[in-house]
Amino acid sequence: MRRTTSVLLATTVVATAVLATGCGSDDKKPDPMRDQQYALDSLKLPDAWKTADGDKTVIAVVDTGADLKHPDLKDRLVDGHDFVDNDDDPTDQNGHGTHVSGIAAAATDNGIGIAGGAPGAKIMPVRVLGADGSGTDANITKGIIWAANHGAHVINLSLGESGLMARLLKGGVLNAAITAAHAKGAVVVAAAGNDGTALQPYKPLTPVLVVGASGPANKPAAFSNFGAEQAVTAPGVKILSTLPTYTTPETKSNTSGYGALDGTSMAAPYVSAVAALLHQQDRTPDQIMTAIRSTASNPDKLPKLGLGVVDAAAAVASKK
């Protein structure tokens, strides 16, 4: 029997919006849903964009794929791969990967939909999970290595679920893949998981940036795991992003192309976006992780926030 694992998808669509239309002009036009994206301001990303926007950086989203024709994503994509069907068409049949991709780098100031966390970055969709959100250990591992070998500078793993982590990490499979990707020059960012428990999912020396979730007031989300070594936090509650414009498990009642979801899966790509900004500044993976961790804010020393909520502006302004 083929062994599968389920990724904890944030399955509740808490907000929907009609697909916004834009023009084909090169002129910048405000994204009509930008005022619904509190997370960008919580992370101080607009201030960081004055210094860097992630240009010439590729963020691999190792997930369920992406809606390759989505109007807010299609111009932000580079070639990816599908390890589920073993081809080069990583079309999202679930919806989770499309949502994660939009958070990281949806087209910005194009008069359509939302703004991405790293407006200048590109998305590499790597499909390792099927329509039901499950995938084999081997495919997840292959996806990480493939992304690193094909030019990804940042690798986002929104695969936060205790069952998945427990089994993958028991044999060190994910730890080894992350270490190999880091050695290739990629920063690996991973969701902490949504069980609301204290968890150290990775071996202490694994070069991975674990991300928990916070809410609009920069307080810990009740569902977010915590306790991972040197973990940081980013908004993961009511996060508006792209969704497939066709029917999938995430879009059964909403094919508008946009919706809001909850989860550490949503927090991780915001941190991947910040990593992309720092990569543009010619920082190494270790320097990127250090900058993000050392500038995170946790004034009340809340254990569930780890090192604190990420501050993109402070990170890009920090010294190498």
C-alpha cells in the first residue's frame, strides 16, 4: 500500500471577493483588495519594499501546485514540476498551493486582486500533494531537492500537521532534504503546524526557519503550534489570497479567485516573502535567517510567539 500523509489545509474560507479586473497597461494601479490585507502592514512590508522587493528571486512553493492561469499569478510563475502525476504541469487540484503562492508573490500594483509579500519575486510551483492534500514521503522529499536543484532561492513548506511531521521526521527524511537544499543555497521556510501544542519538529541543527501564526493584533493564534527552536511568527488568521478560479476542494462554493483562510500554512509564505527581499540584497541563507530572527518583535515575551512577529522593514535594514 502506498503510504500517504495529509497536510493540514486551512479549509475554512472566511471571506470571499469578486474577481477584480485590471488592464494590460504597464502603469501601476492599486490592487483593489489591498485594504483587506492587514498582514502586509503587520509585517511592515510596504516599508521594506522601499529597499527591496524580491527581484530576481525564486520562491518554490512545495505544495498542491498552483492555478497557472490565475490573473494575479500567471505572470509571476517560473517552470515547476508535478511529482504526483510525474509531469511538468503542476496545476493545483486542491487550492491550498494557489493560496500560499498568492501570499508570497501575487502580482502587485496591477489593478487586480491582492498584493504579494514579495512583489518582485517569482513563484516556482512544485506539486507534491494531490487533490485531497495527501502525498508520499518520497515525493515531498523529491520536491524539496528538485526545487533547490532548479534554482529556487527560497523554499516554502506549508505542510504543518503533526501526523505528517512525526512520520517524516522519525526517519530524518525531511531534515536531510532541508539540509541538502540549504547547502545548495536555498532558505527553507516551514509552517509550524495547527495543533495548538508545543512541538520541536526538527532536529536542532536543521537549517530551517519555522513559522507560527499570529492574528490581527500580533497575538498568537490559538491553533498555532509553538516551541520550535528559534521559530518566528507571522499573520495566519483571516489571510486573503488567491484561490483557483475553478472548482477544487477549497473552492466548492467560491470560484471568484480569492478567499481568506486560516493556518500556519498562510503565515509561512509571508516569511518566505521576507526571505526573498533579503536574498535580493545578496545575503546568504544563514544571513537571511539571522536577519529575520534577530529583528522579530516580541515585546511582551509571549512564549507562543517564539522570537516574535517578523519585521520586514527592520530585517532589510539590518546589517549582514
